[in-house]
Amino acid sequence: MLTPTQLIYQAYQNTPKPLPLPNGKEVEWPIPEMGEVPDELCWLCGGATHGQGRMSKDVIRKTFTNTPFARAIESESLCTGCGWILAQRHIRNWSLLVVDGKLEHPTRQRIREVLLAPPETYPWMLSIAVSGQKHISFPGRVVFSPRNIWVLLEQIPIQLPASGIGHVLAPVEELLTAGFTKTEVQTGVYRQDRIRTAGLAWWKEREKRIAAMRGSQMFELAVYVAQVQEREEEASCSMDSTRTTKTQQQPHSASTQSIGAGTPSGSKSPRTSGELSKEQSAQRQRERQPSLFG
Ligand SMILES: [Zn+2]
């Protein structure tokens, strides 16, 4: 059974190159030297090494703070998947999607599509990068069946129904489209004048649908991918019609404020080249706000 890193590595090998980033830029994918390793299991992902990979002492530095994710701590070997992943310096900056054996760095629009209609071919996996500072590959979850669907948001695993998150996303997007802010939808504290404008009954009906889910991880996920619909009628007719709306072509580097809570704290690895500074992340967040909230 493939672990997340093994699935990503296999998909990378099967994906036509170049494999551009969501912003259209190309990036270097180093090929680390693999060799024979003595341990049956991989220290990091716990998967089978088949005798090939890299020694963990050659790869894992003292500054590596993701040790709590290690699955086979008695091992001194890394499998080829983990050995390869840890050599890809850019990979934390971008979300990861494996579907039909191919690797993608999905845009937020693409992530939204997957969450609305989870793939029905297995295995697949989705790990969503929020800060761009944390490893999301080996903490991810491979989906092997519709009965057990998990996606990763930053380093938090979230279980989804096989039917997707449309039941949460629809009222969230309707409220955003009606002019409420993401903060209002997240907190449940709304401005009275906006409620009057939207109509009390209309607002109440949608707020009732999301009130019970507020604070749940699936709700955070819905708010994260929610888009303001260009025309409200389209949103209520068909989710498919929204696929033509503007795609967010920026990296998933900016964080929604509440997502950080509950994230393992031991993952403040030093920033590697090509990663965004906090200032840049904040700048991108500011740039994105107008397009999100109209
Ligand atoms: Zn591994």
C-alpha cells in the first residue's frame, strides 16, 4: 500500500513535464541520489523501502522539526518517495493533488472542484497548503475508498463525505456573494445593515444551515475555498456553472486567521529558498481580498 510520499513520487514520475506551478512558472525538481538501504520500513512514512532509498542521517538535519510525524522510528532509512520529497525545496509552498496517477499543484479553484465532487478513482490525495511554510506531503492522507475520505488542510486532516462539501459551501458562498464578509460568516457576527439589505428571512435561512457547522474543520475548509459567485442565480442553479468564474492563480500562501489553531507547533522549519516571507504572504492576502469579497 502506497504512503502519501510514495504516491506523490510515483505520480510525479507519471506526470508529463514540465509540471508548472499554478502561477505558470516552472520550477526545478532535483533528482537526489538513491542507494541501497538496510531497513524494511521507511523512518518517515512507515512504508516499504524495498531496500532502496536514502539514509535518514544524510537527509534529516537537526533542524527538522517534523519528527513527530515519523512512523517507523527504529528505522534509519528513508524510502525513495520520502528521499525524493525532502529534496524538493519548493514543494511546501504549493498544494498537492494526485488524481488518476498524475501530480498537480492545484489552484484554489481546482481544489474547490475536488471538494465539491471528490474523485471516484482511487487512490487519490489532496493536501492544501495554507501558510506555505509547513510540510503537507508526508502528513497527508491517501484516499483508497469513498468510505474513508480525508484531505489535509495545512497539517490538519479533515474527513469529508463522499458527496463532498457542497452542503456547507453553498450557503457560505451565497452569503459572501450577498456582500457579507468572510469574517462575518466565520464568526456568526453580522452587520445589521447587511442583513437588512440581504433580507432577514433570506439571511436567516442560510445562517441556520451553517450555524451548526461553524468552527468545524470542514466549515473552515469551505470558507477557505469559497468564492464570490459572479451571478447569484448561477450559484443556486448549478455548482458546475461556477467553474467558469475567475481562477485564483496565486499560491496558497496566505492563511485564514482561524486555521492555525490546533496545528502541530513543532514545524517551524527554516525557510528554504523560493518560499514566501510573511510580508509577501500578507501582501498577497491583501491583494486577494478585493477579488474575494468584491
Ligand atoms: Zn517514506
